[in-house]
Amino acid sequence: MIYKKTRKSAMRELSKDEFEQKIIEISRVTRVQAGGKRMSFRACVVIGDQKGRVGMGIKKGADVSMAVNKAVTAAKKNLIKVKIINDTIPYIIKEKSGGAKVFLKPAPPGRGIIAGGPVRAVLELAGIKNIVSKMQGSKNKINNVRATIIALTKIRTPEEINKIRQAS
């Protein structure tokens, strides 16, 4: 008997092998209703292919595995493309999200990733091999990840910068 793969099943197979995932934070959250407290779990997950694509998802679920699966699906919908030149970023960039400030600086080859926990996870999954970073302000993991992803989206290649300068 020959099984025909549907488009959806082919997408599932591709996406399982394509991305690595790292759980940044799992927290138990409760909300109070008339009958008492309802407990659920919130998961923050970062996914990436180590070739320049990275995404973050935050979702809640009745149990931890459900929350993680929902967060991975959300992260796949929020993928960004990172401009990587010689295994690093082209220039220094600073970004803020909430109270968290992130500073990213290119590093020479062989330096490695010098970064704190949540920022390191994003940079590793993005495929950046040499970078120095500093988290300032808040120690909130979610805001630090958001600030890092926003910073990576704002990076332009030298060619893009030249086009912008020539147009104005």
C-alpha cells in the first residue's frame, strides 16, 4: 500500500528537522475566577536553523508540553532573517525592549559567543559564531530575548546602507 504525503504532513516533517529549539523560560501562571484559581503554564521558546533564521514564541497551555508546542508554532510564524557577515554582525547595535537593554558588538574570528543566557540562545540559533553582547537594565528573560531579536531585525548589510544613502 502506497501512502501519499499531503502538503501538511510534508511541512510537519520538514519543520521538525529544520529548526532547533531552546526553551528560555517556563512559568506557572494562575488566574482567579469565580470557582477558584485556574492554573496554566507559559512557555517562551526560541527556534532557529543556525543559518540566519530565528524566531521567538510565547504561549500558554494547560500543561508544559502543550505550552511548549504552542510556543514553537508561534515562533515559526515569527521567523526573521538575520544578516550575518563572516560569522558575525556587520556593526555595533543597541536595542531596548521594556526595561531590558541589549548591546551587540561584532567580534573577530575565533572569539566565540560572549553573551548571557537568553541572548546567547538567540545568537546560537541564529548561526552567529563570533559576537560580544551585554544585557543591561532588566534581567527579564523575555524582554532580553525580544530586544535581541529586534536588534537583529534592524541590522542592514553594507550594500543596503549604500543604496539608502544613494537614494537620499
